Amino acid sequence: MTGVPSDQRAAATDRQDRKEGRLLAARYRLIERIDEGGAGQVWQARDERLGRDVAIKILGETADDAFRERFADEARRAAAVLHPNVVTVFDEGRDGADAFMVMELVRGRTLRDVVADRGPLRPHEAARIVAQIAAALDAAHEAGVIHCDVKPANVIVDQQGTAKLTDFGIARAARGPREHELIGTARYIAPERIEGRAPTERSDVFSLGLVAYELMAGRPPNAQMETEDLLRLRLEGRPPSLRSARVGISEDLDAVVAKALARDPQARYASAGAFARDLLAASQRDDATGVLPPVRRPLRRRRELHFDSTLALLAIVAVLIATLAIFASFQGRAVDARPTSGPSASTLARVTPNVVGKDVDEAARLLIAVGYRSPVPWEVDPQARGTACTVARQEPQPGTAAQPGATAQLFLVGGKDCAAKSKD
């Protein structure tokens, strides 16, 4: 709302606050305001025609006609992205001065709120969430849509732990008009877009890398910086190091995140899925233990360090002597030398692969390879669109833990040859 006098903004906000109970487009009854941002408000509403609860994003009255046109165009593009990790867009339209988008109502919390409440997540938990967002981005990119505003506030985690990417309302089509416009949140924007270059799939990969960093560090990189300094650092500095923010992060995990945050788009991962796969693999080997404070503490003087080290060495020697004495007292007694139980390689958690878009045979082989029961059942989803006999959606969802012997389910795009496909 830049350039709008403060009294006009205040009046517009007051009018929006009085929307509760309004019937929008003679169909959607506004119930409760859920969220508010620079682009407008999000409301919980009731679709009185279909009898279901929905979420509605309403542009502010001060939005210009060009933005309203782009908003409607992107709503239509977002509606074409059908994926279990994408908040589904049902409808868009106008009611008087208000342009609106009707979406699936997801009951849950944003990643921004999750991190604010819990702090940094365990690396493998963060990687599973990133894998779900990556699956959503890959589906969007395949449909020709670049999100352009991937950030924790635009990811909702529902009550079952499923992450859903939302707010395609300001996303840009890969070949859409005005694609050089700087749209999105500055803290999560890719370097090439700061320079005015067109957004690409790798721009979204960069933003997803920042989300991964924040989930594991508990805060965005350079959180204390003002926007202007942050953008300058993004153009001129090195990618932020996750190991400098969290104790115990492995070099492999740090390298994966750094590759996603490479300043040169060509040096990044080519797809969100490729980044997520490497992140999951590296997180399996990682064991983060704590978060480093953002401000460095002064080092103690060398003399104090020498004194503390001497005390520590004496304490260790004393413990060793005591331990030897205890063992000596038990000489001649039987000792149970059986090893303690521990996880075997066969019990280590495997991750459900993303098979959306793949041929049913290949999808089944990938699921069986991580332990799902054979054969893998499938059925045709009459609502799905795409290449015949390819997977439109899957259960369990990508990135979740694969339970050996569990049953997976595939839902296919219809086609005349699907019945001839093997279910193994």
C-alpha cells in the first residue's frame, strides 16, 4: 500500500474490519478474519452453495487495477496446481471493490508460528517438511508457475503434520507478463531477482533453502540486518553457513543448504526435489545438539584457559582411577557380555519417495523399494488432469516415514490403457 496516505489506509482497514457476516458474491459468508498482510486479508468463510468452510483472500481496497488483474490471473494458474502439499484454489472473482480468491481451509499453524513456539527443529524433522514443500514446488513448476514468495509464513502445517504451500496469489507464471517485477518478501528473495532478472524454478529453490536454514537454526540468516543491508549482502557476500548458527550440524548438511543458497542460479540445485533428496540424506547422518547465540562472547584470557584445562585433566584422571578400582573389585565374577540392543540397518526409517507424475509401474517399484507392500493398489481419479496413467497423488504423502509392510495407494490420471498396467 505504498503511496497511500495513512488516513486512507486506516479508513480502508476499518471498512475491512466490518466485513464479518457479509455475503461475498452472493455465495461466501465471511465468518472470521484469520490473517492480514500487505496484500489484503484472509478470512474463514462458509460456501453456502456447497455447504463447506473455505478460506478467502481479499485484496485491500487500495490495490490498483493492474494488481487486481494479476491477482485474478495467478488465482486461475494456481487452481491448475493440484497436489496434496498445495492449498487448493477453488474460485476467484470480484464483489464491488473487492477482488477475492477462494481456497481450501487448512486448520493448522504456519511454519513461522511453529518455529516461534518450538525454536529450531531437529534436522531430519526439518528435512521432512522441506521435502513436502519441494514436492509442491515441483508440481507448480511443472505447471509453469513460479511461486516467488516461498517463506515460513506461506506454509501451513495441518493437524496431521502435512505441510501445505499457500499464497500463490502473488506468484508469477514462468512466461507471464511483467516477470521482471520484484514481487515477494525481501528476506526470502533470490539474488538474481534483486538484480531485476526474471524468476525461475531456481529462484524458488533459493527461497526454499532459506526456509530450511530457518527451520534448523531457529531464525533466518542475518536476522538482525536491515533490509537494504541484507539485500546488498545477498548480492556481494557468501551464502550463510548453517554451522555458524547451530552446534553439531554436519559438513554434509551445511554443504547441501549452501548449494541451495548459491548466489549464481546455475550453481544451485536444478529442482526443489533434488535439493530435498540431498537434504534428507544428509539429515539422516546429522545430530545437531544446540543453537549458537547470534552475538559472540569475548574469549577468556590464555592464563584462565590453561588453569581450567588443568583442572579438567585432573578430574578425568581421578574418574579413570576410580573406575579401575571398581572393576578390580569385581574380578572373578561372571559378567554378562551380551551386547545391548540397538537399531539395525533394517529398522532405520526410510522416507516415502515423491512419485507424483511418474508412470504407475515406476511409482510402484519406488514405493516397494522403500518397504511398502507389493502389489501397490491404484485407482483412477476422475478429477485428475495430466498424462494418462501417471500418478496424480499418493498416500502416504512424500517425505513421510515409510513403514515396512504398510500399504501405499496411488491415484492415477485416467486413460484407456491404465487397466493393462501392472499393479506390482
